[in-house]
Amino acid sequence: MPFKNFEVTEWRLPRLSFHFLEPFSVVLCTGQMTDLIFIEREVVQSLKEYIQAEESKLAAVKRWANKLEVLTHASTSDPEGFLAHPVNAYKLMKRLNTEWSELESLVLNDPSHGFISNISVHRQYFPDEEDEKGAAKALMRLQDTYNLDSESFSKGKLPGVRYNAFLTVDDCFDMGKTAYNEQDYYHAVLWMQQALRQMDAGEEAKASKADILDYLSYSVYQMGDLQRATELTRRLVSIDPGHQRAGGNLRYFERLLAKEIREVARNKQDPAKEKPIQLGTYERPRDYLPEREIYEALCRGEGVKMTPKRRSRLFCRYQDGNRNPRLLLKPMKEEDEWDNPHIVRYLEALSNEEIEKIKELAKPRLARATVRDPKTGVLTTAHYRVSKSAWLEGDEDPVIDRVNQRIEDVTGLTVDTAELLQKDEPDAFKSLGTGNRVATYLNYMSDVEAGGATVFPDFGAVIWPRKGTAVFWYNLFRSGEGDYRTRHAACPVLVGSKWVSNKWIHERGQEFRRPCGLTEVD
């Protein structure tokens, strides 16, 4: 059976994964999270109905109480005279035997059952603790990638935002705790400092100032700032003299600080001047990805190596696929995005109707995606890419066949050997029997308000999303050798959502469509 499939991937968190070879996938950054908004709306409506039922019940009980209060006031003021009237005696018997039982049933009736049942049904779709932690890490990744300080996030000062959003003291405190528990003291300092700043400004919170100072002082100490750690611990002791750790920490910090001051005096060095804790005060610890700084700079639009001379070699043209009959009357508009390696962009590659249909087909079957571990080479899940993938069969809908045919027409390559499904074993391509991935065809299915670029760290290229367009490049030279310059990574979306679809095209079947070259880099 020909392998004419789409892989559909949903990103719920920003990802950082460098790919040498990448298939045809659809990527959405908000994805099924939009469903959570409507689920939450239903739960809120259920909660309001419960409140209304409770209020109705309480109103009925109040009416009973008011009526009985009047009766008991009259009966207790002159019990014998009251009961001398036979009607009053009868009604007393009736109330105590029947009506109080009705009132008891009313009080015992619990209107919460409907709400509890409703929220129990929806709870299966709620995010768990790991999701919440992943979302916090995603904010920190955005913070790093786009050089945003904690205050910008807290006050919602992001480019292109349409909705007001802010973080409370408790939100910032929880962000800091997430980082602290991961031993990420760099981000713990940034977020605990922001929580403290907002609390000092008068904002109320469930978290105490002592708790914030406790986390902040130790995190600052772990970042090597002994002087500030001592100052913060002194402040903690002044607020909570009986704190179980603060006193011991303060004595320990003061001994270390005194030793440091003596060494500074002995070496006749100027002591480090105090600086406010903010983005740039401390250096972020390095990780195992040597290209991360280049990647992040490119995501911000910095360090792009598109010189005027190089730009002069870029052109636009009409692409008819070597006089392909389907492109003769309406050729594809093609623009050069990069000269070497050659990357082109096709305009009007997907219509709005096709985009919506692909989303519709993909969304119900999205499942967690994997990335290849750069240390072990094994496909695994990663906290920075909590994404979901789905594959669309070519015969599921005419739209899939039509888009596949369009890719063949414009690239001149066959998609018959494109991957049937995403393989989770290291020798996935060998088991497919279709050779290596020769080319990548990537559709942008949405505009992005901020962020979300595709970057190539090896040669400093940035490709920005434009809805309805597609970009195409070869991952292999004509000789079959890998062009490692085409390793690429998706930048996290800062504001907005992003759908991307890529098609991985394999070597088998391209023998006469893209003949081999004579040298290694042909």
C-alpha cells in the first residue's frame, strides 16, 4: 500500500528539538487546550446551577423558619390558651408529625450531587500535576528564548496580546517553587523575586512573605550570591524569628561572608557591588545543547546571516513543475527563502478550507509525540515538547490526496514512499525500506502573532510562519550524503497559536526524479 500520509502533531508547550530529517506533520501550539476552555465553561455553568439550587433550598428553609418563628412566639407566650383552641392543637400535631419531616427532607436534600457528577465526568480531561509543571517550564522557556523578565510576564506585557492576563503573587510563588523543586535556582530566583516585589507593593496572597524569603534566600545562595543570600535571610529572621531554618542559615551565611570579606581585604579587591535581582543579574546555567544560544538568538530575529549580497540572489517565480499539466493553467508562486542550502516558499499552498479539514481530521486522534534524545539516540518524551501527533491516511478524505498530489506536482518528487506512521525504534527508516528522508515539505497552517519561527542554527536562517504557505528543502545532497546544515528547530510560540504540517519524503522512488550527483556535495 502506498504511504501517502500526514502526521498531525499538536504542541501544547514550546519545544526545542533539532532535526536533521523531519516528516510531514501538522503542529498546533494550543490545540486541544481550546477544548479545556469549553469544558471549564460547562463546569462553571454546572457550579452556577448548583449555587442556584442551594439558594432556592436556603430560601425555602428561611420561609419555614420565619413562619414557625411567628407560631412559636404566639404559642409559647400563652401555651394553655393557645392549645385551648382545637385548631391550634390539631395543627401542632400535624406540624410535628408531618411538616417537620418535610422540612427535614428538604434540609437533607443535597443539590451538590448534580455538580459533583458533572465535574467527575469532566475531570478525566483536566490536566494533571505534570501538565501544570510542564506549563510552568514552558513559561520559563519563553522567558529565556525571548529575553523576557518575570515582570513582563506577570503584568502580561507581551507583543501583540489581545487579552489582559496577569500573574498574582501566588502564581509567581508557584512558578518559583516549580523551578526550585527541579533545582533550577536561576528561574527560582527570578520568580520568587517577582513574588516578593508584588507582595512588597501591597498585593495580598496566600503565600507568606517568610515562605518567599525562605525559597529566595537559599536559591540566591545556590547561585553563588552569598552577600544577598545573607541580607535576605536577615530579613526573614526579622519577620519570623522562630523560623526553623532561618537562624541556622543566617549564622552559616555570615561565617562564609566574613571569610569572603577577609579574603577580599587580603587580596585588596573591591567587594562586588550589590545589583538588583533581575534578568541578567545571574548567568543561566549551560545545558547539553551547545547551539541553544544561537537557536534562541535566531528565534528573537537576532544573528540572521542574510546579507545584502545573499539577498540579491533571491528571486520569485512561477513554478509549473516542469510543465506539469495540473500546474500549467495555475502555476505555484515560488519565492526563494535562502540560497544555500536552497529553501523555497510556495504561496497559496493550502486553502483555508483545506486547512480546516486537516485540523478537523487530525484533532480527535492526537496522541503524545516523541523526540530523539541527543545523548542516547532513543525516541522518548520530553518535558519541553509536550506535544501530540496523529497520522492521516491518504484515503481518509479527498483533501489529503489532493494535498499529497500537489506536493508531488510542485516538488517533482513522489510521495508514494512517504512514511506510513511514526516509528518509535532507532532503525525506523530501515524497517520502512524506503531509504533515508530526502526532503522536507512544511506547510504553515496559521499565522502567529509572536514567535513560532523555524530556525536553522548551522547557517543562521529564520523562516517565519505565514498561513497558507509552504517551505521546501532537501535534507540530502544528490550524492545521498546528509546535508547537516538542514538541522532545524521550531521556536516556541510567544503569543498566538501555530499549526504546521510537514511531509517527510524518502529516497526510494526518486531515482529518476532526482538523479544522483557525482561528488559528495552535489
